[in-house]
Amino acid sequence: MSNVLVVGGAGYIGGAATDLLLKTDHSVRVYDVLLYETEYRKFGDFVCGDIRDRELLKTHLAWADTVIWLAALVADGSCALYPNLATEFNQESVKWLADNFDGRIIFPSTCLVYAIQDGVLHEESRTDPLTEYTKTKLAAESYLKDKNAIIFRLSTVFGLGDAFSRPRLDLVVNLLTARACVEKKMTVFGGEQFRPFIHVRDVARVMVENIDTAHRGVFNIHYGNKSIFDLARLVQRYVPDAMLEIKESTVKETGDYRMSSDKARKLLGFAPSYSIENGIAEMQTFIASGRLKDIRNPRYSNEAFLKINPLH
């Protein structure tokens, strides 16, 4: 049994991870600034804190055997709005963590560090970070290289995390499903580009399952690779009255990239439990139940929220 500090535990992935942890014998403490949330309603130990408050954070690191470090400014658009804060949150804070904590570290990176490349990408594939987000994430990885750390390069996440954290509608599976259900129309730019996908609760599970393992280093995590066009067609199976509009894309970043998670499957025993169909179905049910009233609310998009709620 470990003392597990979930930094960013009130967020999209953090909520799912915390739910799993509360069903284990681990002692769990959530440390979160509640950037996107207005309250924290779960049972258990909670600290409302900023990762820049080093003295406060140090007291809780001293308690912890393991840290799941989810605090970050996530996605290209959010980091482009606040490049200096992206460096501070995503990169410098991880360097500080590496210098001040000697326990187990579970850290999410992103498959976007590979950028757009032909072929199936594995952990030894060339990295080519093109944005502030990917540059800071790759730099953070380097600080953990000699630590007792396991790093997950996550593919595009989808699905519902837990009952309390906000759903994210700036993720393509969730967004297309929400638009299809509510507006009866999906718009796809290009569509032939392939992307890798993973359910948020599968991300949470692989993190929790590796708290007490000896595995270290970088692991790709994905469920499968699918084109955006095929993804939209899949949504139409669940929402057959939704129209699909295909627009030509002039953005070069719409090229393909596909991932392999063979290393995680072989060494970690990673086996995803949730398909893309599961994610579509649960989002459809969530909306049909009336629990999501306004899919255009900026709260459900990191970038849109941060545009009207400036960070300092």
C-alpha cells in the first residue's frame, strides 16, 4: 500500500484516476487548484493548491510515496495562449519535481511529440515537437529520465472520466458525438488523416496499475488508429440522423500518424477495456439524460475557457 498524491486529481484524467484509487488499499490525496472546476465534491483527502506554491506542495510530497503528476496546461491552443505559463507549468514544474521528490512518479506525456510522420510510431521513433505544448512535454520527459518514473505518451483521449469532472468537448470523439447528438451535424476537415485514440478510463487504469511496478521509461498508450472520416461514420451508426459535412483542409498538420502500443502490451500487460464505440455510446447517453445542457459552453474546451478566464 502506498501514499499516492494525485496532482491535478480534479481534472479529466485525474478524476478517473482518483475514482480507481479510492477502490484500492492506497491512501489517496488530491492536490488541485480547481482551474476548470468550481468545487470538489468527492470524498477523500483534498488540498486546494497551486503547483507554483512550492512550500505547500513540498509538505504533501513529503507524505507521498507516489505522485501521479497530471497538472499541466494541456493542448496546443491553450499553450499558444500562454507560452510562458506553459513552460512554467509543463516543464519547469516537472524539473522541480524531479529535484525534490525521490519516490515513484507517474507522468503523462503526449504522442504529439512525434508530430506527423509516416508509418507506425513506436517509442524509438524520431521526436519532432513543433508546438509549445509538445516542446514542454518532451523537455519534462527528459527531467524524469533518471528517476523512478514511468511516462505514458498518450494518444487522443476520449470518453467520460467520472461523475463529477467536466466532460471535455475539445477532443474529437467527444466533440463529433456531441455535435451529432445535439446539432445533428458534424463537420470534418480533410477526414482521411489517421489518429490514435484511447479512452480516459484506460489511461487512468494503466497509471494506477503501475504505481507499485518496477517499470520505468516511455510507453505509448493507445486503443487503435482510425481515420477521422471513419470515426464520423462510426458516430453516425449511433446517431443516424446526423449529417456529415466534409471540408477540404489546407493545414499541413492534418497528415497521418499512427501509433503502436506493443511495448506496453508486452511489458505492462496493457489491454484497453474501452472501445471508441463505448466512448460514443456513453457520450450519447450522457447527453440524452439531460446532464449536458450546452455543448458550446466554453467550460468544456480548455482553449475556449482560458480565452475568457485569463491565467496569471
